[in-house]
Amino acid sequence: MKSFAEAFVLDARKEKWTNLLCERPGSIAMQASKLFNYLDNNLIEQNDLLKNVAAYDAEGVFYNFNQQPKSISFEQAIKEGKDHDAIFSINPGELAVCFLHDGCNFVCKR
């Protein structure tokens, strides 16, 4: 999650979100929906269907702001992230997916 924040969060909020994602305080779930506002728009693209992002069996780290991050497949991340705020880091600092509770999905790519 540290690599995600360092790579995709705007400089003005990078330190705050790095700390939140690494320390995961109890209040982070209430702030999860705000993360999207601080992503670098030059590095994200909306892709609600998540086609051609990665192989479905690609492993990565999934974090839903309520539980500890866990290693799962992209296919499982799609199921668990649907209509929830979550991050799935496929290649740390290079490729990730942000799931939003409203059903929108954004691919973060460097």
C-alpha cells in the first residue's frame, strides 16, 4: 500500500495517505471514499469493466479499508471489490485498481 500511495497520490496528500494506508487506523474506513479525490488524474483511467488490465489469475494485494491487506487473484479482487471502496495492487507502484462503492473502477498505471 505504501508503493500505491507513493506512486499514485498527489504530492500534497502523499504523506497523509501513505501513513493512513500503512498504519491503517480505525478511522481509515470513513476516509476511504476521499482517496479518489487525491489520485493523480494523469495516472488513472476509468475502466468499469476491467477488461485488459491483467490476467484473472494475476496475484496482488487487496485492501478494502476494513480488513488487513491480503494476497488474492485479480479475479477474486474483482468479486470482492465490486461496489466497495478497495485497492488492488498488481505491480507495486506500477499497476493497481481502485474500486469505488458507486461501481466505478479506475486503473492506476505508471
